[in-house]
Amino acid sequence: MVDSLVGRQPTVLTVFGNPYSLRFFDAAPTLLEAYNEDPMTQELAAQALFGANNLRGQLPVTASPTAHYAQGVVKSYENQRLGYEVPEAVGLNSDTLRLLDLYLEEIVRKGAAPGGQILVAKNNRVVFHKAFGRFTYDSTSTKVTTGHLYDIASVTKVAASTLSAMRLYEQGQLDLNQTLTCYIPELAKTNKKDIRVDETMIHQAGLTPWIAFYKNTLDPNGFPDKHVYHAQADGDSEVAVAPGMFMDNALADTLWNTIFFSPLRGAKDYKYSDLGLYLLARAMGNITGESLDVYATRNFYAPMGLKTLYNPWKKGLADQCPPTEEDRYFRQQRVQGYVHDMGAAMLGGVSGHAGLFSNANDLAKIFQMLLNGGTYGGQQYFKPETVKLFTSRYGGSTRRGLGFDMKELNPAASANMSKLAGPNTFGHLGFTGICAWADPDQQLIFIFISNRTYPTMENNKLINGDYRPKMQDVVYRALKKKT
């Protein structure tokens, strides 16, 4: 039976028994001898086959008359994928980590968010990974699972834009010291003609923080202007900002001109701005000839086996996405499977500052790849020196790397993460109730995802309650002190 299966398709055989039985499986091209069939062995074998555990072993006997499985031959396979382990195995205390459950219950009970996901990993091992709550506060709504996809808002800046910029930088196609005009010729006759790429990525380009583009597309009563938005797609209105709401194609040019000719603040001190990532995405699109969603999927998400994507509604996955808001100021409907950010929606759901949908597991893999120095699952995505450059403080900033947010070191500024986090911790926050942080000194990853913006983005209970840094505090307190 095994021989016939091997002949049909690629096969990996695991034997949970006596090694002498291997003589019956000479035809198996790849075989794992696990010796025992207890639950722990089965779990470890499965993790090894999926690349989460390193393998090194040798047979104690010669099991095959053809010496296909010979005594003493050492086999070794190195893996760098995330695996699963009990907290104590990597120096964390389980009892302390259980305090996270109390916070998750409180978040739902107090209306800070209807549900979400949380993941903690250390030393390449996931030790805490849960989904909590429901899609909405309705007790009949869908229970959240670890596979559901959330709108990760500004975490898009690192999980899509910065990764893509790192790849282009490494290939010599994106010069951090070059002006954006080199890649976006339209800026040559604007006040942004001298802004450099690196300045946009550390938010020191003097750009306006945010522009409410959508407001100019509403009628006097505050509803979508019927001259701008159509119920059906046609040749002139193809930009889907929500179900049954297609924007006039020409409005995208208006949005870009608004960015190009927007005023500058005058100073080039740190001031967080979405506009820089709009521009970076456009620059990279001009370099590659591909939209950001296509480029990032081809270079990262597909080879890493991730579900992460833009515009899940296009793949029929809207029902796998918790809603972000009951929009009563722009789209006048529930936003689900379409990007919450209004500007990103007006660009067809794909932008450098927002638009990506993901889950805690996928984000953990991305950050583990970075902690691994650019390698994951045996594939190298970046050189270690590239990762170091982008995830280190840049240009004297107290909290910014290139694209990545970092722990704020200025005691006079507001904290952006747990005060217990290491000074080299990097990642990003997201408007919809997200945070993703990696501490290279502790080899620690903390991911929290929610839709705190449901039913309204005016709900700031998650932010005001400091739930994200408090839960991150718990993780650091769970670290066992070395004696």
C-alpha cells in the first residue's frame, strides 16, 4: 500500500515503531523514524515535518538488507520555522502568562474590543496563541478563531511596505539617500522635490500627518455623492470602496494631486504621517512595475505560505474577516473584508500605509524571519545586515527605525509599548487595535490583534485602558530570571 502511494505523489513516511520495520519501506523517498507512538512523539514529529524542529539522529541498527537504512548514519536537518512549546521550555512562566486570559476577558466585558487574537513566541517557539471573543458584541456572531483575518491598519507599513523597501534596497533599486523625485517625477514641481526616501520612512519629512480625502466626496447631507460613487462598476467607476459603492476612477488622480501639493509643516522633526507611506508605495510601484499587493505576495507571503493579503473580499474571504466598523460618516454601511482606512479604500484597497489583512500567526512568522536575520524555513529573504539597518534607530531618532517603530527612549514622550520591553524592540501599532513587537535581545515576539474600532472608531477604551502595553508587561514578567 505504501509503495503504491509513493508511486503516485511525493510522500514522507513517519514510522512510530520499531526501526527493524523499516526494511518494508525501502521505496519511501523520505522517512522519519519516530520510535514511539505516544502523543508527545506524534506532536514533535509533526512539527519536525513542517519545519518547526531541528532534526538530528542516527539509526541504532541496520534495518534494511539493501543498507538503505544503515546503522550509524547521521542525518541532520536545520529548520528556522516557528514551532510550539510549553512556556517553561523557553524560560517563561505559565502561571504568569495565564494572566493574559484575564485581560482578554476584561477587554470584551468592558467593550474595549469584541474579540481578537494574541500570540507570544520566544526562541522560535510559540508558547501562547489564542483567539478570544466574537466578530461583534452580538452573542450570536461568529466566534473568532486563530485563522480569521483582521485589518491590521498601520502594521501594513512594516508587513508590506518596509519589507518591500528592504528587498529593493538590497537589490540596489531603492536608494535611501535619494530624493523621492527620482522615483516619482511628478514631485519635481512641488514642495516635496527634495524629500529623501529615508526621511519618509522615519517620519521626519515634514509631511502633513493625515488628510481626510473622503470628505470632499460627500454631498451636502454627508452621504456619498452620487456623481462620485456608483452602485455598479463601469468603465469610469471601478474603484470598489465598499459593496455596491464604486468610485469614479478620476478621483484617484485627485487624491494623488492632493498629496503632491499638500503643505509641509516647516520643521523636519519627528511627526508621524501616513503620507510618506502613500508616496513610498507609489515610488516602489514605479520601480517594480507592480502594485504593492502583487509585489509583496510574490516575494514574501506566497513563499512563506501566509494567508496575508490585500482585499480579502476579492478572494471571497470577507466572511473570514471581523468587521471593523459600522461606518456612518462615509460608506454608510458595515465595513468587512474591505479596508477600514478611507484613503486606502479610495486607492482600491492597496496602499503603503494601510490595507493589509492578516492574523497573529502570519505576523509572528514575518517577525520571526526578521529575528532570524532574514531567513525563514530554509529560505533567505534578506541579508542579516539589511535587517539590522532597517530595525535599528536611524538618524538620531529616539523611536524610529527605517519603517519600523521602536521603543521610545525619550522619557518626556508618550510610551508606545511596555516599559519592560528591551531598547531594541521593533514593530508597529495599528489603528484598528493591533500591535506587533519583536525584541531581538530576548528573542521575544508579542502580537495582539483586535477590531477595537467596531462598532465605531470613536471607541478608545482599548487605548485608554493601556491594554496592549499591560499585556506585554505580563509577558516580560513571565520571563524567568537567570540565577
